[in-house]
Amino acid sequence: MARRPKRIAVADVNVRAIRGPKPDDRQVWYWQAQRSVDGTRETLWSGWATRAEATRIVIDLVALSATKPPPVAPALELPQVTQLATVCDLLETWVGNLQARFGAGDITKYGLRNAKSDGRHLKEHLGDLLVPRLRKADLEAYRNARLHEGAASSTVHRELKALRAAWKWARSDGYVPDRDLPKVRVKVTPVRDKYNPTPEEVWRVVDQLSGWAKFVGGLQAATGARVGEIARLTWDDIHESSSYLVLRGKTGKRLFPITDKVAEVLAWGDRDAHYAHGTTESMVLGHFSSRELVNACAAAGVQRFSSHGFRRAAVDRLQRAGIDIKTAADLLGHSPETMLKYYREVSSEDRRSAATVLSRLGSPREAGAVETSEEVPQTRPPAPSQTPPSAPAQTPHARPSETPENGAPQALRKCKRVTDRGYSPKSPDQRSGKSKGPRTLRASEGLRNGTPKGNRTPVSGVRGQRPNR
């Protein structure tokens, strides 16, 4: 498959290849040149050409627009409608508009196909209803009828969304009344449960696939990658010399090691194609889960699962193998929180294994716990009443230098400036020569160095007399 050429940017014009190449000339693609004007895209030119021819044509158009108004794309050929009487007229006119847009390359064939399919069911139930009389009750009746027929809730939601899109388009051109279409709530529920297949079931399903689908399913089973990452995988992303794959997904680019199983699956690919699976990206995204995988599950006798079942199975295998959460999340392109919340599912085997591990713990002695025995004496602090009587009673605010063992008088526990006996200890201000407050006794008045050291006998009350030695 030929590789799609890169886009061309000329001034404010964006040129891209939207279809091709031609079967007889692989260099010729269908190009479309557009520019943005007031928030809307304006098509300047479209046609078959090589990349060099398309570049030259667009350069000429840009140069011409400098002197003349830019060329306007031809108007869409729509049915001549003066008024829309019924819902059927509204839907047919809207589909005709989409058909013209598809011819101009504005939408894909898948968008046009879905619009036709949605319009078919809407015309069956609401086709004869007059547009001015379309009310919320009519839309609710349509929802209930479609769900009663067995249609999926997501399908009904998409059909009502298509009707609102048609109403919005016709309202802008004045074909319908100038009011909003009532909204009807549709509770979208999954059609099936998210089944996590076992490794044995995964490879049984892969064996039932063939062609490009077998390559996609096998690589998903071997790597746990997203189906979009496999759909975008090219041979340029496979570095066999360094044994790594480059996977590009919604979380960015990451490297995946090429194991023996991955190398075996890569051998199934088409080496002559651009993509490793051998088909287009839209084919993989549009048909692998909804068609190929469904048929393979039925043929293998396995409960149906989606392409994301490969990723959930990969998470379960990594967790049961004992791989740490951070490594497993990095390998699969997850965050640890997302992996545990949305992908990891606990099975009955997991619970039984966890219960077995708990039963093997045994008694506390076997688990390494320390038991209290007679060999480890237990000491208790003595009660307050058991304090030895010989211990000196400590005054709560007494200092060590004020105790009787240090030789200081019992009366000097608190520093008084003048005592009744005529002496007091010296304060820090008095040691520096600065006297504050009442005059105290000096060394010449009977105290050695101004302190009562060695003088247990109090001084007589006569001022100026030395004590008798």
C-alpha cells in the first residue's frame, strides 16, 4: 500500500491528500486545498494531481488571490426546497446535503453511510409527521418504540443525535421553525459485560482469525496494546536491530520490547505494505472488533469480548505473575491508578490464592512475633509510696547548689535581697559593681567575697563589727 503524502502549507492554505492513489499511477492523489475564513473552512481547489503539481496549482491560486477576490468553491447542488412539510422531507434534504459534501471531500464515506442508516429508521417511525408539529412527546415515543424493537440504547441515542443535526442544518436555512428541537434523554447501557478472557481463550480466538485480523489479534494478545496502536503501526516503527516496537497511542509514544512471541506474530505481517498489518487504519478500527473478533469468538466457543479484552487479560497476567504495578503500567501505557481501577478484575481464583497465603501464615510464633515469657522479666516503676525514706526530699523549685549537701544555708533557697539576719547572697548586678535596691553587706563587713561561703554562724546584728572567730 502506498504511503499517503504529507500535507502542503502555502501561506494560509492547507493542502492535503484525501483519496488515492490512482491504480494506474501510484503518484497521483486526490488533493483538497482549504483555508480558514471567519472560523469556517473554504475550499479553493480539489482534484487529482501529484504532490508537485498540487503545490504549483495552490501557489498560483495564492498569487492570484493577491489581486483578485479568492475563488469560491462551487455551491452544493441541493434539491430545490421551498418548505419542508414532513420529517421525511427534512431527512432526505439533509442526506442530499451530506451527499454533496462527500463529493466535495468534506466528509468520509463512513459518515455518509451512518447518516443514511440513521435516517432510514427515523423515516419509518416519524416520516409522516409534520415538521411544525414535532414535539418532545413524539421523540419519546420514537425512543420507546426503538428500544422495544430490540435496538441498542447507543444506537437510539445516535439516531436522535442525527435528527438534531438535520434540524440544526435546516433551521439555519429557514426550512424549519426557528426553535430548538426538544432533547430526549436516552440512558446508554452497555450491550454486554466486559469479559476478561483467560490466556488460553485469547489464543483460541486468535487461531480462528485470518489475514490482517490474525496479525492484529495476535499482536494485541502478545503486547496488550490498544487496537488503535496496532492499526497505526508501520514497518518504520519496528526496530528489530534494537529489539523494540514504537507504539503510538493516546498516552503518547512508548517502547515495547520485541520478545520471541512478538517476533513470531510480526512474521505474519505484510512486508510490502506501509502498515504492518497489511490493510488500512480505518479497516482495522472499523471492522476488527465489530466483525472479525465477533466471528472468531463464536467459532472458538468463547464468550464474546471486545478488543480491549486483550488489554484486560494482559493486566491480569502481569499482576498474577508478581510484576510490580509501576512496571506493568509503564509497559502497557497506563497510570497505576487507571490500571487498577478499570482493567484489573479480581477472579475467584485470585481470592482463593489470597486466602491460601493467609492460611499459611500460621501462629504468631511462626510468623516471627515475640511472645512474653518468664525469660523476659517485666519491670514496673515503683509506686510513689515505695520511695526509699533515705532519699532527700526535693523542693520543687530548688536548684542543685541550694541543697544542704552542697553546703548552702537552707534559708537561701530563694534569693532575697535582705534577710532578717542581716545578709543575703550577691546578685549579678552587685558582682559587676552596680548596686541596686537596699545596700547589702560587703566582704569587709564580715562576709568572705560577699558570699556566706563557710559562714554557717549568722552574723550579729551590729553593723560594721566583725564576727568573733
